[in-house]
Amino acid sequence: MKSLHLSDTGLQGKLPDNIFNLPYLEELDLSSNDDLTGRFPKIYTSTSNPLKLLDLSNINLSGVIPDIIGHLKSLTYLDLSNTNLLGQIPDSIGHLQSLTYLDLSSTNLSGEIPMSIGHLKYLKYLILSNTNLSGEIPDTIGHLKSLTYLSLSNTKLAGEIPDSIGDLKSLYYLDMHSNLIQGPFPPSICNISYLSYLDMSDNRFDGEIPQCLGNSSSNLLMVDLGNNNFHGIIPNTWDDCGVLLGLILNGNSLEGEVPSGLSKCESLRVLDLGNNHLNGTFPHWSANLQHLQVLVLKSNKLHGPIETSSIIKHPFASLEVLDLSQNKFVGHLPRKYFQNFDAMKNRVKNGTEMFSTQEYLTIGKFYSVTVAVKGSELSFQKISVDYNIVDLSSNIFEGEIPEVISSLNYLIVLNLSRNNLNGRIPYALGNLLKIESLDLSCNQLKGEIPQSLTHITSLEVLNVSRNHLVGPIPDGTQFKTFEATSFEGNPGLCGFPLPKCEHRSARQLEVDGEEESGFTWKVVMLGYGCGTLLGFGMGYMMLSTGRPKWFNLIADEIEYMILRRRKKRRHAHSLLLFKQNLLSYKHSYDENDYHDYRCHLRLGSDYYPIMMNWNTSTDCCNWDGVTCDHFTNDVIALDLSCGMLRGTIHPNSTLFNLPHLQTLNLAFNKLTNSQLPREIGRFSNSLTHLNLSDSGFIGQVPTDIIILRKLVSLDLSWNDLKLEPHVFYNLLHNSTTLEELSLNDVNISSPLPTYLNLSSSMKSLHLLRTGLLGKLPDNIFNLSYLEELDLSMVDLGNNNFHGTIPNTWDDCGKLQGLILNGNSLEGEVPNGLSKCESLRVLDVGNNHLNGTFPHWSANLQYLQALVLKSNKLHGPIETSSIIKHPFSSLKVLDLSQNKFVGHLPGKYFQNFDAMKNRVKNGTEMFSTLEYLSIGKFYSITVAVKGSELQFPKISIDYTIVDLSSNIFEGEILDVIGSLSSLIVLKLSHNNLNGRIPKALGNLLKIESLDLSCNQLKGEIPQSLAFITDLKVLNLSQNHLVGRIPDGTQVRTFKATSFEGNPGLCGFSLPKCEHRSAPQLEVDADDESGFTWKVVMLGYGCGTLLGFGMGYMMLSTGRPKWFNAIADEIEHMIIQRRKKRGQ
């Protein structure tokens, strides 16, 4: 076999460990088999390996890349992308000097790019994107003279780009977007003459864009430097840019004018210079770029009129996106340009273009089209047709809306809001039958809303608020979906969803926008008459006697009621806009959805769309999830957790218009692509509780988080957030009232200082997988109110917490959870923890701890989970006679993968009361189930013959005993059979002997029982056949004999559960018929299938023949033919032994 290609064939099971042992194999492709699992196969070093192509991409490959990979010296193609590999890229990768293609993207690899990468002198493709790689780009990368394609995007790379990058003369594709790279743009990149694609966006570059970039543009097709800190002017040296298709510089601090030199870039499709500080006038020369499809100049300081030139006959003929919003343009709308927007009209589009608008829009620049509606932003994330957009909002345009806009049949978004437009809304706008968002708000428009707009069935967003429109709102199916906020601020409008138009004069339509009482005008006029008489009387009394105190009190109370009512309306309006801007929320429970499952588990039947009853007909203080102050009517709390919310929260969301908000909880929703905006700082004087956990937030946590000085609880866990180290430390320093802080999975990536300035009130601190590293600060354990501390899995790479666990636990009486697992901690488990009398969970597994078993822990009466697995602990587990009821609350005991010796601790098993069939206290503040369900043991992993099986949804409390992979000896104790609530029992890989106790059959709730790899003997007790919940049974590699018990559950287990016991027979092993007991003990090597009668007959005949041949030997000497037979028999015996050994 030289070539084996099995890509995308539906392979399942475990990746064979010996697959590299095929001596002639040159090509191996097992890619795109999602159900293929395992670790990197074993590499044999005894012989040279001819493997040239290895593709294991898109399979469930785990573990690390072995250092011995450097032995595959013939390898030219290596693709391990889209796998679960972790650890570092080994230095030995530099030994693969024949390599031309290397793809390690979309993995969990971390650490730095090894310097040895520079030894790959024939490498053409290097793809390391979407990983956790950190550190600086090595200078040796410039040694890759053959490199044509380099992708390092979306990692944690930092520092400056080495100048040696300019030595990559053959490079045509360079992508480093979404990193932490800083410093100036390296001018040496201008020396790469073949460069076609350059993406450095979303980094921290500063300084000016070098002029040489324009001079070296002869082969450039795409340049994206967006979202950096570049300043200065845009280079004007674009003399040789004839093939440039896209230039994206948005989100910087660039100044000056849009350079006219870009007019030479005749192939330009996309020009995005938005979100800068550009000034000057509109670049009229851009209208002559016949292929230009996207022009974005939004959020700059451009000014003046947009006048059209008579010289350009067909301006903007290919334009599909025009965004000039948030500038200072004046004058009339550019009618001639609208006339020539041919690509927005109903014409056949060319789908063969190399660089289409759709391609540009879906790579993240306009992937979600953002439209400002009444100060809030709405997003359209998946529009089915080409994105045709005109956004001229937030300028100073005047005059009427030209009817020619109605000829743009393919328009999806039209935003002309926040200008000084006047006149009527053109009736012809009803021809825009594909439009999905129309915003004409905040202008001076008058007249009625044209009936033609009701014919647009695709319209999802309509905003004509804050104008001078009058008359009834047109009646139509689509119009019935719009709320009152789409029309408010037009006193003369009436009809659904505003008040009805009956019995209302035109004058009334203009003045009664505030009226909500429902009284008829007859009653109101009667009230006016009576009120006038009463007013005259009271006025006369005031003039005569002065204003009495009781009148002052009434007046003050009336004023206070009016203010409360206005405030409530404003808050209700803000909340309704917030609801509307989310675009959607789910209406039903989906058990296959992760969020739905978690929330349904937590809330049961109370899990439903929380905003369902938010509408204008009810008091906002009665809406689900909303809490108001009883006296002021201020909205003070929003608890929308598990609210089935979907959509994106933008910086100008009306959510931030609630100035008195004290509690905001958006946890367990899908607020996809939402960034935590700076506007969160508006709550600095009120917010005490903020929970955004597991809600879809991404990007950088703003520095404004540190001004929330009143915070008592902050939870940003389980998002894709990054927190700058200085923001993290300032947050801790400023938040003096903070009691609960959870930043699990937030990327901080910083060494911890020797002293951490924490609030003295801190009760709960969770910093799981934050990238923190270094030594643990001593003062972190001296917080007198601390109840929960989770610093586990701080860094998945080689940068872990190290040193010893501090022994200063003098004031830890309230500590309930301490989780330090998955670091590099050394020393003993400190006995100072014995003072933490409230401790429920102690997890210090997966470290380098040594010493003996912490016997003092048996005295912690509330301890429910004790995890010491995967350390270097040793010695016997001896019980103390001083402690009368050791471990009485324990439910999880994991001491696996240590070096404990001696007998199993019988006294401890006798006292595991919480594992026995007793009524459990469900009122505990910190239950084992709560701890286990947050990811520590959420899926219980049990190793069975080198493979791992998982139980993701066990319905009762997890009770586990795992003492595997130690050096325990002696017999398995009968007392274990009394732990009737046990779910998992694992005693494998020890030196236990004796028989399997029949009492284990009493463990009727057990789901996994592993006694493999011991010295157990005797028969398997029949009592095990009665355990109906048993899902995993492993008794392999012992000295068991006899018949495998017959039972319904036992029949579900394969032979692997029993193999390695020569004396076992029955069911999944060979049948037991005609086999004596002595044979069962000794015939493991017999594979012939002969019966013992035939064998004994052979013995008899052989004896006689042997006597005869012996006599002949003694008489005549050993003949040559006999020597040959003897040699052949000896050779056969040796070969058979070899085979058995393998």
C-alpha cells in the first residue's frame, strides 16, 4: 500500500494507532470524517518513513502533536486543521525540510510559533489562523523564501511584525487580521512585489500608512487595514493601481481629504474609508470608477454639497452600496446619481465577477447591515438578495425626496433620516417592492403617508417618526406589524397603531398626541367648564387670602404624579424600542438547543419568551422581567435571563436610556455578535448587578467597565470577550463593593502580580480559563468573606500557575469552593485548608502536587467533592481513630492517577453516608450537582480500555468513587456494596486481588463499574446481572474464571469487557460446553479448536512413536532429516511466541 485516500467517507471509531507502520505508505488522507476520533498515531523510528502526504483535517483528532513528528522527513504536505489538537507546535517541525504545505488552522494550539519554522526552506503555504498561538512572529519567518501564502489571522499574536517579512519575495497572500499586533506598519512589506492580498485589519497598528504602499500596488488586488490606530493622511501615490479591487481603511484616525490619486485605480470595486476623521468635500472623481460597487464614507467630517459633474456621462453605474451617513453634507439630494444607479435597478447582474459585492459584504464588513432607527440600530444578518443600500442619514440635506429613487427596484435599505428634507413622501416609493428597511425619520416631511407603501410586503422596518405627517395611517397587512414608535412625533397622524381617527378634527389630530384617557370629548368639555368655574373661585380665594399650605401640597403632588407618568412613558418607550431592535425572539423550546436545554433544566415550565407580554396596552412595570421603583416608577431592574432573546445589541441601543438601572441580567440568550459598548458606563451611578454570561458577546471589554464603582456582582463568563490586563486590575482596584466576580473564559492573558487588590467583601471569584499565569498571590486566600474560588484551567498551554498552594488560610470559614485544577502547582495539599470548615468542593487535580493523602480533609463535615486526580501523591490512605464520622457528606472522591498504596480505606467507605440511599438535603446553597453541572463533571468521563466514554445527562446526583491507576492491593471491600446511590465506581489499574464481592450487586443505581487490570480471581458474581442501569462494565485483564452470568443488561456488553481473563467463557466469549474447570485456567494459548479426546489420542500415539524414534537415535545417531524437522519446529515455536507477544 502506497496511497490511501478515504476523505469524507463516513468513517467512524478510533484512529488506528499503528497506521504509520505500513512500510511503503506515501499518502494518507482520512480528512472530513467527523466521527473518526483518537490521538496522533504512533510514529515508528526504527525504519525510515516514506510518508509524503498526511491529511487528518476535519476529524476528531485530540491530544498534542508529538515531538517525534520530525522523523517524517519525507513529508511534503501536512494538514491537521479543524481538529481538537492542543499544546504547542513542536520545535521538531523544523526537521520536515521537504514540507511545502502546512495547515494547523482552527485548532487549540497555543504557545509561540517556534523559531525552527524558518528551516522549512521549500514551504509555500503556511496557515496557522484561528488558533491560540501567542507571542511575537519569529524573525526567522523571513527565511521562508519559497512562501507564497501566509495566514496568521485570528490568533493572539502580539508585538511588532519583523522587518524580515519583506524578504518573502514570492508571497502573494498575507493575512494577519484579528490579532494583537502593534507598532508601525512595516515598510518592508512594500518590497514584496508579487503581493496581491493584504489584510492587517483588527489589530493595534499605529503611526502613518507608508507612502510606499501606493507605489507598490501594481499587483495588489485587496488591501484591508481597517480597525487599527493609523493616523495621518491616506497616501496619494497610486500611480500603478490598475488591478486594485478593494481598499478598506475604515475604523482608524486618518485625516485629510480622500486622495484623488485613487481615481487611477480603475478596477476598484470597494472603497471603504468610514469611521475616520477625513475632511474636505465629496470625492466627485469616484463617480467615474465604472466598476465601483461599494462606497463607504460614513462617520467622517466631510462637508459641502454633492454636486454632479456634466463631464461624467454615467456616474456610479455599478454602485450597489452608498453610505455617506454621519457627515456634514448639505444641499439637495444628488438626483443625477440616483438616475444612474443602474446596478440597483431591475437588471440582470453579472454573477461571474471575481470580487462581488456579496463576497465583500459577507466577510464581516457589512455582514450585518446596520440601519439607524430612532437612535437605535437594527441589523439584517442574512438578506437573500444582493445588498443594495443607500444611507445618507445624519447630514444636512434639504429639499424634497426625488421621485427618481423609486426606480431603484433592487434597493434593500434606504435611510434618509436626520436631515432637513421637506415636502411629501413620494407616492412612487411604493415601487420599491424589495425594500426591507425604510427610514425617513427626523425630517420636515408633511402630508399623508402614501397608500402605495402598503404594497411593499417585504418591508420589515419602517420609521417615519418625528416629521409633520398628518391623516390616517394606511391600512395594510404589513403595516399592521409596525408599532406606534414607527409613527410617533407626528401629532397629525391617527389610526392603528395610534389612537383611532373617529370623531377627531384635523386640529385635534395635531395636538392630542399625549392623550391616553379614552374619555370622549363631550366629557372632556364638561370637565373644562366645571374646571373653569372652580378655577375662578380658587383664583379669587388666592388673591384674597394667599396660597394655603393644603393647596401647595396638592400642587406638588400633582406635579410629582405628572413627572412619574412621563418618566414611565419614556422608560416604556425605551424598552419597546429595545425589544423591536432585537428583531426576533424565539417562541418555543428546542431540546437540542444548548441554551434552551440549560434554561429549561433551570426553569421548567417557566421558560418562555420573556418579552411576549411587552406592549403599549399594559403598564411597563408589570411586564415580565421588569422591576420598577415603587415610589418613583423608575425601571431599576431588568432580568431577561433565559428570555429566548435573539439579535444584536448596538452602542446606541435604548437599553442605555434607563439611567436608574440597578440590575441588568441578559444571561443565557443568543445576542450574536453583540459587543459590550462603552455606553455601559452610563450606569456608573446606579448599576450594582451585571450578568451577561453565556449570551453571545464578543470583542474587547471597554475601559468604561471600571467606572461602575457600585458593582456588587459582575459576570461576563462564557462569551468571546477579551479583557486588557490594565482594565482587569483597575476593575479590581475600583470596585470596592464587589462581592461576586466571574470572568470564566474571558481572555485576560497576563501574569498575576504578587499582590492582587481585591475587594474585602469578595465572596465569589471565578477565573476559569482566563490566560492568567504566574504564582498565586497569597492575599487571594485571605478574604474573610470568600465562599467560592475557581482559578482552574487558567492557561491551557505551558503558562500555568506554578509554585505551591499558600498555607495561609486563617480566615476562610465561609469558603465553600476551591478549584485550582489544571495548573502546575507543586508541594503538598496545605493543611491550613482544614480551617475552611464550610468547604463543599476541593478540586486540586491535574497538578504536580506530592506528599501524602490529606487526612485532615476527612474532618470537613460539609465536603461533597474531593478531587486529587493526576498528581504525584503517594503512601497509604490510613484512617484516623480521632475522626468519628469522616467524609459523611462526600459524593465525589477522585484520587486516580497517583501513587497511593496499601489497602482500600474501609473506614472511609463505611462513613460515606451521602452515597447511601438517604434523603438528601436539597436546600444547600452550593450543591454538588450545581458544581458538577458547570462543566467540571458535566459529562462524566470514564476510561474503558484506553477509550473514554461519557455520560452527559445523568438524572440524579453524581456520586463517584475513582481510585484507579494507583498501587492499591488487597481485596475489594464488601462495605462498598452499601453505597447504594453510587453512579460510578472505578478501581482499575491497581493490584487488587481476591474475588469480586457479591455485595456489589446491591449497587442498583450504578452506571459504570470498572475493575479492570487487577489480580482478581474466581467467578463473576451472578448478582451483577440484576443491575439494570449498568451502561459500562469492564472486568478485563484479571484472572477471572467460569461462566459469564446471564442477564439482560450483561448481554449488551461486548467481549472487550471481559477479555484478558483466560478462564472466562460464555455469551460474548466462546461457549463453555465440553470444557472442564482445569482447562478454563490454562488454555488461553490454545486456538486450534481440537477437543481433548483427540489431544489425548495424540499423546498416546506420540508416546509410542517417541519410544521407537528414541531407540533408533540411540542405535544409529541423529539423521539429517530429523535435524531439519527439529529446526523447523523450533522456528515455528519462536514465530508463534513473537506473534503472541505483539
